[in-house]
Amino acid sequence: MYWKYVIKRLINGVIIFIILVFIYSVIFNVQLEQTVRTMIEEKVRAEEMALSTGNMTPQQIKQYSQERRDHYYRIYNLDKSVPERVLINTVNSVVFNFGNSTIIKSSEGSMDVRTIVFETIPRTLLLFATAAIIDIIIGLLLGIKKAQKPGSGLDKTTSVSTMIVFGMPSWWLGMLMMMLFVYTIPLFPSGGMVSTPPPEGSMAMAGDVLYHLALPVLTLVVLGFWGRAFITRNIVLGTLQEDFIMSARARGIPERKVLYGHAMKTAAPPIVTMALLALLASISGNIVFEGIFSWPGMGNLYWVAVEQNDIPVLMGDLTTTTMVYLSGLVILDLIYGFLDPRIKVGGKE
Amino acid sequence: MANNNKKEKVLEVNNLKLYYRTSMGEVKAVDDISFFLRKGETLGVVGESGCGKTTMGTALLKMPTPPGYIAGGEIKIAGQDIVPLTEKEIRKNIRWEKISMVFQGAMNCLTPVYTIGKLMMETLQEHRQMSKSEAYDRMVKYLGYVGLPEHILNKYPHELSGGMKQRVVIATGLFLEPKVVVCDEPTTALDVVVQAQIINLLKELKEKLDLSFIFITHDLATEAEVSDRIQVMYAGKIAEIGTNQQIYGEQGASHPYTRRLLAATPKLHEKVAELAFIPGTPPDLLHPPSGCRFHLRCDVAMDKCKVEEPPLVEIEDDHYVACWRCPKK
Amino acid sequence: MKWADIKNSFSDFWKEFKRVKSGIFGLVLFIIFLLIVIFEPLVLPFGEVNDTWRDITYWEDNPKSAQPEWTNFFRSEKLSTSSKLTDPEVHINDMGALKMETVSFKYDYQFSGAPKDIVLKAHGTGNPLIVLSVTRPDGEEIELLQKPLFLEDGSDVRISLAKDSRDSVYEFARDYESRVNVGKSDPKLFDVPMVLFSKAQEGILRDSLSEALKGEYTFSANIILQNENDTMDDFSLIIPGQVYGVLGTDAYKRDLWSGVLAGVKWALLIGILTAIVSVSIGVIFGVVSAYYGGWKDSLMQRIFEIFRSIPLLPLLIVLSAVFKPSLFMLIGMMCIFFWTGPVKTVRSMAMQIKEETYIEATRALGGGHGRIIFKHMVPLLIPYSFASMALFIPGAIVYEATISLLGLGDATIVTWGQILSDALKNGAVLNGLWWWVVPPGLCIALMGMAFAFIGFAMDKILHPKLRTR
């Protein structure tokens, strides 16, 4: 039963991914073409310059460069019609073949867009997953506490705090934290993932990364756990009012088991959904946040690519982010299905 | 009040008051009622919606739905008053041990993420020191009583039909063999065929296991099938308590409300030109009317009824009525 | 659904809403914002801020990167405030062939930090010759500069002491300064006003050692009007201080208070417009999808899933980078993706409504699809829609701010995001220019908070189950 569900969701995810990549290709085809044309012109011009020092006549050079131009056009498919190009681009993107960047280099110096983009994925995950785990734990515990005594002082004040930070941009808080804890009171480093030069030894390295993780994670957690607590509280409170809770209490089940067994287990699917969705949103949305802290993740790459107008990297990052986001959604559905027996086991006899 | 050849009382309620605290004041959902249940009998409790019967049901387990609370009175189960006991004592010794509840099966009263087996096992192990296999045997035995096969234990609630869920709820309510079982509208949301099955099942089990039931419903027909004695409630008060015969019999009930309630139920074999109904609406329990609570809708109200509240009086053997119009026989 | 019904439900709703304190607080904040927008022309110190945000000349007379004036409250040694002196003493001596106009301004200096500049502004014609000098409280008189002017009819004159009196001030200082310090100083780079307002003693050329000379300074301009039609009038002396205004200035000398106030309307516009449009689309989409059911529902749900799977910000960024949108295009783009928000909940609510008998009854009576959807189903979802809209607004505002921060927003308008973008570009974070960074972001947070209060209050009313008493 569950396996059917899993396969359905996976296939669904892949199909959506292909559709999205296709849509991206359609939208951005023109711009990509522009970039490639410009790049080709530069290449040909460079070749012309190199040749002009040799012993070919201007006539011959002109002819040669035209041949080169045609050659490049063929390689980059510019000689094909627009629909064909869109299709080829789609196929390429789906297998993550993005070609080369215009300016940006990876940490090893490669200009292959896929390398550049892929190496940023684990860094982004490190930052946001760490923050997410911490703020989910805090939020969950706080939310359960709030649900146990609804309307209490704790409940009310924490709810108000939730609303206060509701519209606060994380990157702005990041700026404030930096002004305070990096420049006014120099407690934390001013950015990046590791110090330059990076320390020797894996323990020292890990410590260094933690040192750099601290302030951004702190900023994210300070903003994030309120929302988690609020939603957890609502979900748990709603669950606690269900009839089966009253029924469990009537059967003499102790309150602790009622709360953590009956209530939380039932509330788990929506809570997990909420937590993971928040994590996904933060990953895909926190481009500026990474930029403020110069954290070399997917988001920061975006910013750099925008500044340098490196369209291939931008496209590659977009496609990759979409894939990560989509995978997250699929995984979310799978976990939800696993936790909720109504889906796991299926319908009536 | 009881005769010598009658069985002992397993449940005795005296002057029970159940109020709801709301932002607009106190709603007197149940206002000073007294009744009892004998061993081995079924006491049916009927009344319109809002008359207080369901509130009373959960209160008997000392679990009034918040913001309700017990404002006074005693609830004696097998002679022990549970009102002054602490929550802990009640949870450990009273609930499900001495008194249990059979909920409306269509209600969402089975935790959706637990299998039936886990639910039942948890309840058993909470109350009795049993090994897993002993518990398992008892569960299977009681599932057998309600006509369900063993493999139900591995199913989740959503995999069962309404009727099956109701049977599970019944089995769970009975397997600790409590003294009193409160059934709150157990058949209301089921279709007629299943209803009949469940009712027969309940009657069977009562005989077999010598149980004592309180059967709460608004459906008079079901009540007649199942109950030995019937308690009619109105606006938080008891209007009448009588045996099946006394209420439904030829003589007819005594309390005007009961009579009109019966008249309003269409009978299968009688032609009815017009459906009888009781004019007016149930009173506001925030500010109940003075005197007899029914007097505003009663067709035989006297002046005394508007001013003085009639007490519940035993007008004949095992027949109690609260009405100025009903003298002792 | 009649008008009377709507009015009734609205007044019931309002009664409930009034009881939620936080909701009222949010509403009050919202009204304050609204009032700011309505009365903007009256409230703005710099009325043309909307059009001149990118115009450097408009902000000329302000100090650069000045802290807000109220920060002086926390200082024992006060920094110089900014001021504008407009009523000079003017004498005109007619000496036959030429006229001599004497203009003097009295400036009472009681601060510990010198202003950033002294600027003389006037209006004139012809070729007047202007000689500026100052009389200090210690009696010293310094001729600051001598300058012939060449003015067309009715031109504006602007003379900056920091630029044009450098040499004379240096000469003055040298007389009092030790040789060592003179050697350490650079005549091209020293702080002119600081020296002007410092005690004439050793250390005058050194920022850290000079002491302020407090007292009354008289700035005089002797203007020789040589020709018949030489004129000069409308004098003012502008003193950009170290602190300025309510929120200080940024690196481009722009008054941040005006900027922030001007941003209110854009934030409201962006937030409200995006929220209304996207929630409306989402609700209608959800209802229609639930109503039709069957393959139409499945199709619509597929479309919904595709949109939902797009990581919004990255795509918005790439779209903005490629297409460089104006504000309304940006709002449009946001709406295209935001509508997915309410769909799931609305659809399940609509499914429940669909099962109600009165829907069946309407159909039996011959009601068409449109009628059922818009007259019977959608109105029931209006309370939920409003709550959703309120909660969408902060998100939309933050998105616009994020896009602007990356330099991709609409540069022709002043939004809080634009202000922050400039702040970031000019290293405000690194240099601790907190008054540039905190206020715009704080406004975003405040507006978000206001709508969060309103939205959650509405939500509370809609879900009485979760109420606690």
C-alpha cells in the first residue's frame, strides 16, 4: 500500500521537475541565447587578434573567423530553430548539464556550472538544517507547553512575540546581529564559512566552521522558533480537543501518555509537515541571508551570479534549487504518508 | 425508597449540579437531580437536545466537558462517592474499573494512529497487572462477545466500518467488567440495520455478563427496546422516572412533558393527520424560568407551577414524577 | 446572500474582533501608516523626496552620513546640529560708482564637534565680488576667501567654506600650531570647519587634540557690486552639522526620515495589492476546483502542484535579473506565484460546503454554476480570505524588499528595500551606520507586525475551537 504511494509520488516529482525545467527554458531561452552569442563573439574576436599577428591576409582572417563563428553556432545549437533549442536546453538541464559559466569559478577553479553549483549544496544544507533542527526542537517543546496551558501568561506573551517577528526579514536581523556582535562587540567572524587561512587538522577545521556557523544559526533560530511553537501549539491544541483524547482520558490513561502518545502521535504528520516546509522555505528563500554572512551556499551563489550577470550559473542554480526544493516536497509527502496510518495502510475493508 | 426484593443500587446520584462557566455567566446544565441505578438493569435517559443528559453522562465519570464543572451533589458508585476524590484516585480506581463509557462509535473516539489492539492493550495494562498473553486472550474473548474476529486487533480505526467501530467501543467499555456502563447515544449515527444489531448485542451482553447500563439517547423508540426504567430529563431537571411499562404502557406517562414527547413520536401503525409537536423552545439555562421549568410550554400549567418548583415525588412503586398535577396514586 | 446579511455578519465580526487586544493594536498601527500616506505632503520634511531620491543636487545642503539629532540627548559633549540661518543683517553702502553690500550672520556655537561645512547661498546677477570673513569669539578675524562671481540673470550662488577657504584657514592655523603638528598635517586634507571652530592653540590641526571654541561667531560677506545691474540678495547660511533630523542622513546626504516616510505608501501598496489579488485568485481557484470535481479538479490540482513546487524567490530573482521589471510587473510576478497559498485549505472547506443540502437545493432550483460558486460558496470563505490576506501582506513586503536589496527592484521609487540596498552597498553594516540600517528594516518589521496582529486576531475568531475561554 505504502509502496504504491511512494512510487506514485516519486514519479510525480520527476514529471513536475521536467515540466518546470521546460518552463524555465522557454522563459529564459532568449536571454541564454544572447549570452551565448556574446560569448561566441568574444571567442572569435580573440582568435582574430591572435591570428592578426601571424601571416594571414585580412581577407583570409575574415573568412576564417566566419567559419569559426559557424562552427561555434553549430556546437551551441544556435543554428537550430527556437523550439528545438528549447527542447535541447530542457533535456540538458534535466540531466544537469549546464555548460560553462561566464565569469564565476568554483573553489577548485573549474568553470563548469554543475560543479560550481553542486559544491554549494552541502554548505547551504549545513547552515539551514542545523538552524532548523535547533529551532524545531525548541519550538516543539515550547509549543507543547503552550498547548497544555492555553490562554496562560506564557501562551499569550509567546504568541505576541510570534506576531512581532512575523514580518521581520531574516537578513535584516542578520545585519543587526552583525553590527552588534561582529563590529561593536567583536565576538564572531564577519562572514564566510571558514577563516582564511583555514586551520589545520579536522578537529580545528570543524571548530572553525562551528565558529562561523554560530551567528547565522543564532539569527535564524531567534526568528524561527516562535513560528514553530505557535503552529505546534495550534495543532496540538486542536488535537487535544478531539473526541479520542477525551475517550482515552475516560479510559483512565494517564495524562502523560495521553499527551505524548495519543495526541502527539496524531499531531505528528501536520507538525512534521510544518517543520519541513519551513526548512524548505528557508533554504530556497534565504539568498540575501547567505549573502549578508558571505556564507558560500546556493543562495550566495545566486547573489554573486546576479551581480556578475553570469546567466548560465544563474540558470544552473535555479534548476538545482528547484530540484532540491522539489525533492524536499516529495520527501515530505513520503514522511507524512508514513506517519499517518490512514495513508500508510489505506482505506476500509 | 427501594423494596427488599429489589437488587442493590450500583449507582446513586443525589442532588447533582453541573454548571458551565461561560463569559456570560453560569449555565445550569444540570440543576439538582437525584436518581439511582440497580444492579442488572438498564436505565434509559431521554430528553431533547440541551436537556443535560450528555453532560450528565460524562459527569458520572467525573469528566464534565470543560468549561463544565460539578457544582455540588454526590455520585455514589457501589456506595463510594466519587465527587470528593482526587483526579489521580479517580483515574486509577474509578474510571473504567467501576464505571465505563460506550461512546457514539461514529464519533472520532478511537485514536487514529493506534491499532485497535494497541488501544485495548494499553487500557488493559493500565488497569490490571496482566501479562501480554493474558491481556490478549481477554481482548479476543470480548471481541468475540461483540462478534468481531481476532484480526481486527491489527487494524486501524479508519479501516473499520461504523458498526465495527461501535462494537470495538463496546468491547473496550466492557472488558474490565465495570459495575456501571454509561452508553451515550451508541446507535444514533448508525443506519437502522446496524442499529438493530447493536441493540440486540447490548441486550445479550447485559444478560450474559449481568451488567448495569445507563443508556442515554434522544430516540424514544430505541429507549423502549432497551431500557427497564426510563428517566425523562428537561432543562437540566428530571421530569419523570418510571418503568418501561409505566411510561409506555396503556395508562400513559404522568408528566405532561413525557406525554407530549411520546405523542410527538410518530407510530408505525397509526395514521396521523398531523404531527404533534411541543410549541416553544427549551429554556435558556443561564436564566432558567421560575417554578417548574416546563410551565411555559405546558398545556396544563397551573398558577402554582409558575411560582414553585415541583419536587420529584414517588407517586407509585418505582415511579417518580416532578409535577404539581401528578398526585400519589 | 443579501446586503443585510453581509452587514450583519460584519458587525458580529467586528464585535468579536474588538475583544482581541492584539488585533486592535494592529489595526491602530495600520491606521497610523494609512494616515502617514494620506498626509504625506504635510508630514515630509523634504516634499519632493519621491522624485529626487536619485538626484544628488537636491540633497546638497545636508551633511553626509549624519546621525539623528536626538542622539545628542545621550551625549554630554554635544555634536553640532544642522541649521539654516536666514535673517542676516544686510547693509548696502552706496559709494557712488560701486555699491558695497555687507551681510552678516551670527552663529552661536555651543557644541563639542564642528559642523561639516558652512555654506553661503544667495541669488544674484552680474559680476559681484564677494569677500567672506569670520569673527571668532576669541576676537580673531579670518578672511576666509575672496571670489569674483560671474552670474547670469538670477542665478543661484553656493559657496562652501570647506572647499573654498581651505588655504586661508590653514594659514591661520599654522600661526598657532606647533612645528611638529604642522609637519604632520596635510594642507589638502585637514578638516576645515573643525579648525575654524577650535581654540587657537597647539593641537589645532589635530582632530584628537583640538578643543572646541564655543561662543558667538559672526560670518560676514562683503559684496562689491561693481556694475549697474549687479545684484545679490536672498542670503542664507546653511550649516550641515554632525547630526541631522529625525533619522539622520545617508552617504548620499539624503534625509532618511523623508525616505522612510515615503516608503510607507509603497509598502502598503505592494503588500495590500499582492495580498488581495493573489488570495482572490487562490480562493476562487480552490472553490472552482472543489466544485467541479472529477477530471477538472484533478487537472487544476496538477497545475496547482506545479506552481507550488517552484522555489519562489530564486525564480523571482532570475526573472527580475533577466526582465528588469517595474513595480507593477513585480507585483504581478508575485501574484502569479503567491496564489497557491490558500488553495489547499479553501478546497477542503469548499468540498465540505459542496456537500451541504442547500447547494443541492439551489441546483435543483435551476441555479447555474457561476451563481452557486459566487453567491453561495465564496461568501462563506470571505472571513478566511481576509485573514489570509492580512497574513500575506508581510510576506509580500519582505519579498519586494529582498528583490530591491539585490539591486533588482524598481529603482525609480523609494521603498524601504531600496534604502537598505543603498545601505548595504555603502558598507553601512561595516561602518556601524546604524541609523541607516535599523529604521527601514524596523518599519518593515512593524508593518509586518501590524498585519500579523490583525490577521491572527481574525484567525482566532474563525477558529473558536482553539479559543481558550
